[in-house]
Amino acid sequence: MENTKLYTILLQNNILGYFRYVDDIVIVYNDSNTGVDKLLDYFNNEIPTMTFSIEKVLDNSINFLDITIRKSIENVSFSIYRKPTTTDTIIPNDSCHPQEHKHAAIHYMLNRMNSYQLNKSSKEQEYNTIKQIMYNNKCEPSTLNINITKHTEKQEKNDTQKWAKFMHIGKETKFITKLFKNSPVKISFTTNNTIGRILSHRPTHTKTRNQLHKSGVYRLTCSDCDLKYVGQTGRFFSIRFQERYRDFKYNNNKSKFAMHLLENHHSTGHTDNIIEVLYITKRGRTMDTIEKYYIYKETKNVTKSMIKTQ
């Protein structure tokens, strides 16, 4: 479209400059030769499958991607632009991530500050912003000086460089990777607690239902008072839960959990909200030990909450 329809429109309307990145476009024009509102109509009429909107220059400046463009009689100047929704959050310095990961955002911001054609005041303002972001994320001030030094040094690119990736677990990883310092192998680090991994391991309804067709140690939670019951079963969790539900439904005192619901006039809820699989295993000594561990854990939590309440 740019090489056919839009190109003709740009020529007919005396456009001086056209710059696009994905779906953001900057157009340079002269008010005396171009009616920008008519230009917008041409765009929308020629390409009805797309909708174009316009943002005009305000106070001689306009935002494009991550820069603010300001025009004056003498020249055009640039500064770094951050959206109002942008937060100062980067990987905090007290997290268990490799230093390389923690400094990545700082490297990026410094590289941008030094690469863009910023004037002295804009560069100083951006430098102070980076310092504030580092302070908010508990980074050492000396880190900024280290990063600036790294950016001033030119590094030669080596296309034949070999890389090895290590899972970062702390000081131990650093100790091991130091052995490669004088070798031709460069080291990169990865972590296990990524957002994608955390989200993929969240217990969904489908996963819960699959787990309910196994045996092991489980926990029941009263939906009215948050009381918890830990038990074990060598059969499917779903079958054991149905037995306790029948005890509640037919006023049977075989189940302690059902007795609690009946005596306190509490309601039973959906399976996914009441039962939680704690450990999947077969019947035996292992199951007995794990059940005792979780009973002890729940008792300890209750004792702590009672102490806090008192």
C-alpha cells in the first residue's frame, strides 16, 4: 500500500517526509502547501479496511515511539519520552537474579541515552531519571558508573563466539562460571521463575480435575469459616470427596469434615474450591509420613494465628 496508494497521496499533498514504525507514522509537511485534515481523509478513503487517526503537534512538540520531537525556528531537538502509564519497575537489586539480568534494563536506558541525538539538557534529565529508577529498585549508585564505563568501551563483534547457558541459583553459579573466564566460551544466565513458567504452573480447573483422579494427601477447606482438614486416600481424590459429600447430604457422622459442616450449619461448595491436592503418592509409609507433616504444618499455622490474635 505504501508503494502504490499511499505514495501517490503523499506526492499529491506535497509531503516532505514520511517515517513509519509498525503502525506509528510521522509526517513532515508545510502548512501552506498541505492540508493535514484532508490528507487524513484521503488515507481513510483509499484504504477503507484500515482506520487512520491523527495527532497534531502541540506546543511545537509531538511524541513518536520513545522520543519527543520538538521543533523551533533554528532546529529540531529530541528527548526521551515515557508514557504516563510507564512504571519505574525493573528487576530489583535484592532479587535472586543474575547481575547481568538486573543490569540489562540499565544498559538499555544508557545505550539509548548515548545513541539518540539528545541535547545537553535532555541528556542530563535522562541521566537523572535513570538514577532515580535505580534508586527506586535498590540499585547501588556505583553500578551506574560501571555501566557508563562499559558503554564507552567499544567491543569487537565475534560471529564465531561460543556461548553456554547456566541456570542461575546464586553464588554457586558464579563460582562455576568463573572457571570459563579465560576460555573462548561466553556465559549467559537463565532463571526458572519466569512469568510464563509461573502462569503455566497455576492450578487451572483442567489440571485440578486431572489431579483428582489420583491418590495421596489432600486438604479440605470450609468455605464459610476457612477451617482446614488434612487427610489421605489410596483411592481417587474425587471418590473420597464424594463420600464426604454424601455424609454431609444424608446427615452421616462418619466424616469429621461433614460433622463440622452439619454442626455449624455451614454450606458445602464446588469441588475445585474445597479440595486441594497437597501431594500425589500411593498408599504406604510415605503417604502416612506426608500426611503427618501437613497436619503438623496446619496446626503450626493455626497456633501462630492464635498467638497473633491474642
